[in-house]
Amino acid sequence: MTAFDARRPVFHSTRWSVVARAHGPRGDEAREALGQLFETYSYPLYAFARRRGLSSEEAEDAVHELFARALEKGALAGADPARGRFRTYLLTAFEHALANRRRWWNALKRGGGKTLVALDAQSAEERYASEPAGGDDPRALYEAAWARALLAKVFETLRGEYEQRGEGAVFERLRSHLLEAGEPASMEQLAQELGKSVEAVKVGLHRLRKRFRAALEEEVGQTLDDPGQLEDELRALFEALGR
């Protein structure tokens, strides 16, 4: 159970425009937009490929190839909010690319093509090594990796905001309680460690959870066209995380 009660969220702005820019005219704008998508989806796609049986090198190549083709040949041109969630569209495109990758394997050699940003293969493989072993569904692993990548981006945004205010230590101590329901049992200890009153820590945690919710809604909403889908997408995110 998460700390969030079901409610109608404030929906800020949809960003299918990022996808539109990504398959628009080639140039810096398209490259920047694809870079944003790469940051979120590269590892989930890598994990999916590894769970499908590809070696670490093959998985790395496959991810780079998908995004290189998106830049060179507009491989995301078929993405349309009316056709469903972007991450589902992207995974379908990736599956198709894996099935047909031998047709264009020689066209994009390892290290060739116009790569947006290099996937950190060592880091990706270390992350994959920590994934649950066994016969997990590659799609379920993709969903879980997507959820974790999205949460990591939200945490990084919040960390930056708190550090700008000189409260980085406060964020680091409270972040582990963001997904908990109610107050942490260690409230008094937290207050002592932070040099604050218990009441001040309660207020700080409440504000952080509120800001976390807003930042999470903003991030999740980036590839949604309909604000009415946001609650379903948030539920899907926490289900993917096993919460």
C-alpha cells in the first residue's frame, strides 16, 4: 500500500510533444527529445532483451540500434497517443526490431551510426544482475524497470530542489519514507538526527510527499494524452513495483 490516497490529481501538461519532436525533422531538437526518451527507456529495454536471451553486448547493440533508427529513419513516426501508452508502443517496436534485426545488423555496426548517448553497459549489466532470477516474464521486467527508472528521475529532481535550499541531508533522511503509509516509527529518531522538532519533521515529510506526488504525476503524464488515464498509470507503476 502506498502513502497516496486515491484522488483526482492535478494534471499539469501532457508531453507527447516530446515524442513528436523526437520523430520530427532531424536536428538538435529531435536529438534532444530522443535523448530524453533514451534516458528513461534504455535500461528497461536492455533488461527486456537480456531476459529474452540476448547477451549483454547484443542487448546493448539492440537498444542503440532502435534509437539510432529513430533518429535516422523516424522509427517513432507511428507513435500516436490515440493508440495507447507510449511505453507499450516502444516495447512493441523493440520486439519487432529484435525479430528483424539481422536485416539491418550490418547497417549499424557497434559504435557506428548516430548514437544519441551511450548506454553505460557495465552499469546496465550490474543492474540486470540484481534483477530477480528465474523465468520472470520479460514484459513484467520491462514494466518494473520502467517504473524504477521513472522513480529515480523523480527522486533526482527532488534531490536537486532540496540541495538548492541547503536541505539535501533532510531529503536523504526522509526519502525512504515517501512510499510508506502514515508516519515512520522512527519519527523521534529522525527529529533528533535532523536537529528538528518532531512536529517540524512531520510537516517536512508531509510537504515532501505532496511535492513527490506532484513530481510523479508530472513525470508519468509525459506520455499520456488523456489526463483521465493518470490514476490508472500510477496504479500500474506501483503494481510493477510490487506495491
